[in-house]
Amino acid sequence: MTTEPKDAPRSSWLADRLGWDRLRSSLDRHAVPRHSFFFYIGGLTLFALLLQVASGILLMMYYRPDAAAAHASVERIAREIPYGGLVRGVHVWAADLFVAMLLLHAFIVMVRRSFKSPQELGWLSGVLLMLIGIGQAFTGAVLPWSERAYTNARVGSQLAGYTPMVGDWFRRFLRGGEELSTDTLSRAYAFHVALLPAAMTVVVAGHFYFISRKPVVALEESNTKTIPFYPDFLIRQGVAFVGILVLVLTLAIFADRSIGTVADPRLATPADAQPPWYMLALHYVVRTAPRELLGVEGPRFLGGAVTALGVLFAALPFVDRRGSRITVWLSWVGLFALLLLSFRALH
Amino acid sequence: MSSSEDPTSVGRRRFLNLTVGGSAAAVVVIGGYPVVKYLEPSAQQGTSGPTRVGAVTEFPPDSAQVVLAGEHPVVIVHKADRIRAFSARCTHLQCIVAYSAEHQQIECQCHGGSFALDGRVLGGPPVRPLTELSVSIEEGFLLVSVPG
């Protein structure tokens, strides 16, 4: 039988069971730059995700994943269910915010060269999160089964069909067949509410584990003043969460997101059909690309080029092990190119 | 001699690791195969044979319109006493095309593609012509066969 010395600090029953002292000493060792706004983006991305999870669970109570009923069920949520419009607005705006934060987070990691060794797994898990996040946004945009949702599902799955080697299989896999149908909708629903969130939970946990396990070299090299992660940084992060919550609620209340008319596969795709904002640049390139490039059909060539760029992007810490200035410049050039192409797509 | 230094023990541990790892891999493959096949739509999925799309009288001469054959949007073109059917999916990015009576052609408003009434590409980004589908008439109804 062991006995504690009389002058040993007493910890509560719960703290003892939780191992709070060990956790606290681990948190005390972490520090973040004092005035860097960049370090709040990762947490804000997670917060936007949590807002989507909470509002998404509420939407599931009334949504019906059937081509004949989906649009009407979304209309009912927005118009008849008490606070349904608010819940839907929070979900839609938080989704946009989540994708924006995800892209901004990736951009900041690139320009700060935080991806370099030994953060390879942190980067790879982050790239995987981006893919899952875009998959979430894509499948979610299909669910209202509006004219716009139908067009985006049709064109988006066809673009995915231009992935080298696995394209045809991938397109059929996304659609649940050769043509869009109610199978497409129920498949998008299953991915949106179950498979992708489960994958995201695992990958987010892995991402946190990887970035906390190994030092971020760029941070250690920066020599800026730091503050303790706990409680200083977490309190500031909490304030930022409240700010984001207020922003999303304001947008959900005052900036209505139209559901649009119900999808009709017999109607011609309208000329002004616009993809989601994060696909505008790709949309513009596909729209204006030559019919053939190097003897290959234009979209097929672009599909190969985008896949190659994606592989290069994922392999960044292995291609640029030390985090060179070229990567920083390319990140800025890439950002301006994306903004310019998106702007051209709108006009 | 401790067990960690015993070469027989190391061999046994390695054998156990391989057995457990191999069994886990076998379970994943055996369990995963039916799941993948369940999720993978058949390449042959389509309408099972000719599908009735409407009475012949619904497609008057010198007209064209988009109708559904099962889930597939198809353009029915009635020109010069001949009824032809084409997939209404633009061969560029599969937007749904429409008939333009004004220009006497089939147009894709999505990215500006245009096709002649026999499916040939007239302009815009598409490279391949519209896919022609076989049609037949049975008891006054038009039937269209859509391959998978």
C-alpha cells in the first residue's frame, strides 16, 4: 500500500482520473507567436466545421434524400420549420467559411514554409483534409436537388471523369450509375452525413497529433515573442470563435441563400449556371480552354494537368524539403492566378 | 538467458506478427471486395432495352425536343419525315442541350457548343458529335434505346 506525503498537492478526484496534471504540463510547454493572426486560422477552420456538424444534424431531422422529395423538404425547412431558415443559413454559410478557411490555412502554411521536415505527415493529413472538405462541400451542394445543384453535380462529376486512368469509374461511382438519378442523391447524402464526416474526424485527430508531435521548424526559426498556448492563446481563440459565430449568424439572418427551382433533367442547362465560388477558376479554364491540347481533348488534358498539380502539391514537403523561397513566390503567384481566373469567370 | 535474447522467441514473435498482419489484410480484402462491388455501379447500367418516350404524335414534323428515356435526357429530332434521337448530354461536359428553332440547331448554352440536327459539331468546345440512339415505333409510340 502506498501513501502520499502529507505536503503533496491535492488534486481533485476528476483531475486525477483525467490525468489533468500531465495534460496541463504538456500544454504549458506549447507556445505560439504573440501577434500572429495566422495561428488562429486552424482553430477557426475547426470551429466552422463544428458549426456545420451541429446545424447539419438539425437539418437531417427534416431533409429527405430522394430526388422527388429533396427540394420540397429543403423548402419546408427554410419556410415552415421554426428557425429552419436560420439553421439552413448557418449550415450554408459555415460551409463556405470552412472551405475559405481551409484554403487560407493551406496558403499560410505554404508561405510560412511550415510544411517542411519534420512536418511531412502534418502536411499530408492537411491535404487529405482539404480533399475531404471539398468533397463535403460538393456533396452538400447536391442535396437541395435544385437546378443549380443538378448542373453542378452533372458538370462536377463529368470533370471528375477526366481524372487519368480512373476517370470513367470515378464518374459512375459519384453518380451511382451512368446518369444522374435519385441514386446520385442518396449516395451524396450518405457521403455527406456519414462517410466523409467519419473520415474527417479521424484525419483531424491525426492532423493535430502530427503537428503537436514534431516541432514546426518555421515557428522555431522566426524568433518572435510567444505567449503560452494555455490559457492565453486558447482564450483569444475563444474570442475569435465568438466573432465567427456572430458573423455566421448575421449572414444567416440577413443574407438569404436562394434554394432555386427544382431540378428538371429535361431542361437545358442555363447559360448563367455558375459553380460554387471555389470552383470558379477551374470553371473558367475549362470554359475557355482550346478544344484540343497536344492532340488530347481539352477537358481531358486539363484533368491530367490538375491531377499532376494535385500530386505535386501533396508531395510538397518531399519536393521542397527545406522550404525554399521559390515555394513562397509560387504560392503568391498561384493565389493571384486563382483570384484573377475566378474574377474573369464571374464577368 | 532472457527471452528477448532468444532467437527462437524472436522468430516466434515475427511469425505471430506476420500471421496477425496477414489475417487482418485477408479480412480487409474479403470484407472489402463485396463493399466495393456494392458501391460500384455497373458499366452496363442503363435502360434495359427500348424505352417508350411518348406517342409519335407528340413529336410533330420540323420540331425537336428533350424528353427522358428512363433517367437519360434525349433529344428527339423530327426532320424531313425522319425521327432521330440523340443523347441530350453535350459531349464537352455533359450539360443538357436544347433545340433552337431560330438557328435550326442543337445548342449547349452552358459553354457555347452547337450541333447540327444530325448531331455533327458546328462550333464551340465540343470535339465529338452527339451520340445517336436507336429509335423504333411500336403501336404509335416512340421507343428509344439508351446504351449503358
